[in-house]
Amino acid sequence: MTLPIEDYALIGDCKTAALVGRDGSIDWLCWPRFDSAACFAALLGEADNGRWLIAPKDTPLGVQRRYRPGTLVLETEFRTETGCATIVDFMPPTDGADLVRIVMGRSGRVAFQTELVVRFNYGASVPWVNRLDDGSINAIAGPERLVLRTPVALYGEDLRTVGEFAVEAGQSIPFVLSYGASVQSPPPAIDCFAALARTEMFWRQWSDRCPDVGPWTDAVKRSLITLKALTYAPTGGIVAAATTSLPERLAGMRNWDYRYCWLRDATFTLLAFMNLGYYEEARAWRDWLIRAVAGSPSQVQIMYGVGGERWLPELIVPWLPGYQNSAPVRIGNDASRQLQLDVFGEIADAMFQALKAGMMPSQRAQAVRSVVLD
């Protein structure tokens, strides 16, 4: 049984995102984009549909979670009868595609177990797994590849990669999972501790620009970080969510794919950014919108792909039972063909607010605004 939604935390690199459970299991991850096929899909099925577990062998006495201040670096602290240890989870916002997990001993000695279940294509495809010359675990299926690097001894068992280790106070044990194309060389190794420092710096420099808004400053800053995490940095698109098919109510049919850019939702996000002085994201989204609308503003859609894609056909994934058996699981969204009149007003408002903020419109932006207002 998957965890309650509130027991998952988000990490990401402004290209995609993962959901980390308070039990130490990453149950959702699509690579390399938000709307790519998932390689961990246990959120919508079972462990055999893909997940990455790192957790104490014995049931912990307590679990505490927090983000490092001003960042999207997650800490999950496990307290056991023999000691205390923390898992630090993050995704470096670089040109690469890496997911880093560092197990840090705080006190005593804690025995851990790890289980990596890679299932490409939304939990369907079992990869071919072997070892590279440096001992890394290499998993390939079709065009995709994952490489796991860690000093922990791992072995295969029942189509899973498993291992056991222990961490003592002051000790750190790293795991780095990297994504790449199967037809290319394996993605290069990274220094995970240097990557941690750079990732913290990236998020703190960005979030520290948030002005003081009184007693709610910390909550506003955390909300801003979450909104930033849902931006697709290469294009400026903003997704409504990092997941698909989480039900509006359990056992219901209203399970939609929200990994796309709704103009209405993005407009609300942009207004939040601009009200707090984050104009770079607003410019990037405006330029994304102009490219998405392209040569005929009258053909504007209510939503697009993160790259500006128009065709988002909706399919049902029959092999996934859905979150807590809330089927069907949908990929794509037929709402892209709907006409929703309110979206024109939201776009006009976003363009007007951008103009008020001093962003001079380009010729293409003026064309989009004129069609919206007609």
C-alpha cells in the first residue's frame, strides 16, 4: 500500500521531480522531463512498478523530516534503538540528470537496507542490469539508461538490486543515480558532496531574494521554492503538478495527468513571482508562451507540453492499478482540445502585469495580447 499523499516530499532540479516517502522510498520519478515516462512508478502501483528504498533495517522509533532552510534539499531523520541517522535527498540543478542520496550518521550505529527497483515505461519494462568497469550498476531498457554509483556492496535478487550497510556517527555514505541515453556513454560520475554545496547555494541565492512579508515570510519563501521547482528551466514552461493520476477522491475516476502547462495555472504562478520581484521567471514564461502560440495566436490552447507541444493525446496505462487502486491511470490530457474562455482573461492579466512591472512587450507578445483582448 502506498503512503498517504501528505507523507511524500518533493525534490527536483527544475527539469523534473521525484517524490520521497517518509519511509525512505522514492516512489515517483520521470526522467529527463516532468512529462517523460516514469522509471519509478510505485506511487501508482506496487514496489515492483519501480522504486528506490533506503531505510533502517529495524522499524524506526521516530521519523522527522525537514528541508534545509531556503532550499529543496530534503532531510529525513530516522531514530532507532541503536542510533540516529539522516538521509539527505536532492537533485542538482545542472545540465546533467542526477539524484543524490547521502546517508549521514548522527549518533550510535544504524543498520540500513536498500532496494533499487528500476522499471522504465511507467513500471512496465524490466531493464537489463550489469556492472560497468568501475563497479557501477548499469540498467538499460530501450533508449534509456540509469547508472547507480555507491561504495555499498550491492547484488541482484529477484530482478531487484539490493544491499545492506551500516552508518556510524560522523560517517557519510553516498548514492548517486544518473540518467542518460543507452546509445551514448554512461553519464559521468559527480562529486556528490560538492554537488550538495552547489545545490544549497543555488536554492539559497534564489530564495534569499524573497522580500520580508512579515510573520509569513518563511511560508511564502517555501511556497516560492515549490513553484520554482515546477518550472521547466530549459524552456520557461511551468507545470501544474509533477504527477499524473492522483485521484480527486479515492476510488474515483477523475484521475488526470497534470504534468503540463495550463496557461491559467501558470498565470497565477507568474503573478506570485512578479509580486515578489522574480521577473526572470516571468520573462521566461512569456517567451515560452510566444513560442507555443507560434504563428497564429487565434489557435491558442488552454495548455501545452513543457516544450510548447500542442498534441497531448490521452492514453490509459492498463498495468498500473492507480494510487490506492484508484484507476484508471492516464498519460496525456485530452483537455488540451477544450475551449475554456477564462484563459484569455488570465493571459491578458499576466501580460498587463508584466507591462506594469517594466517588461516591454515584443512584437510577437503584442500580437498575442491583441488576439486575447479581441
